[in-house]
Amino acid sequence: MIRTMAMIVLGMLSAGCMQSPAPEPFPQDVADAWVGRFAAHDAAGLAALYTGDAQLLPPDMEVISGRAAIQEFTAKNNPPDGPAFEFATIETQVLGEYAHRQGSFTVKGPDGATLDSGKFIELWKKVNGKWLIHRDIWNRNAPATLPADTPPDAPS
């Protein structure tokens, strides 16, 4: 009986010492595809990188839900003659069937001058073995401006 108990305990201890598999890497290839499609002003291709029930949470606007609405929003807000954007990833983490990416963006004028900058957070979801963006939120780094007739100590 003692020998059986010892075998069980040893088996449990050795199982606990086994290493778990390495976490899956962040799907950088899909993030890079997003940047390429955005730069190419490919609204349909960009929308295809989102889940069917994805949501954009743009600043100062209502939530944009679903691929069709994301495609329409992108076509309207990323015209071919619009400014260039640069994106940088700050942090990524894969958590099972979900992943997150935090990053920054810079908006460049035709002369290369920085026009604006901001940050973003994306929540990714693995759907049928494929990584897609599920939630996407961004905002500018610049502080909100108050109307000219607002006293400096008034709440915004």
C-alpha cells in the first residue's frame, strides 16, 4: 500500500514538473497585413481581417459593428488622397484564444511632417484557427481643446 501511494505521489510530482507548451506567438503577419491593406486604402481587404461581429470604437463616435460597417467606415475615413500613417507595436500578448496588441500611430503630411499621433488597443480572437481583430479602439495624444469662450477652470 505504501509503495502504491509513493508511486502515485511520484507520478503526480513528475507531471507537475513537465513543462507546459510555449505560448503561441502573436499573429504579427496578420497585423502586418492590416498595415499593408490600410496603406493601400483597401477597405474590403481590411474589413476581412476582422471577426464577423467585430467592433471599432473610434473617438467621439458611436461604435461601428460588423464587417460591412467597418468596410464602409474605412472607405470613408481612409481615402486614397488621405495622409500617411505609421504604426508601431508596443506590446502584444496571447491568452489562449484571445490576444491583445497595444501600439501607437503617427499621421504624416505629404512633406513627412507629423500632423498627429495617438495610441490604440486591439483585442484579437482566434476563429476557426485564424486570428482576426475583434475589438479596435484608438485615440489621439493631443488634449481636448475647449471652445474659445470657455473659462480656463470650467469643466470640459
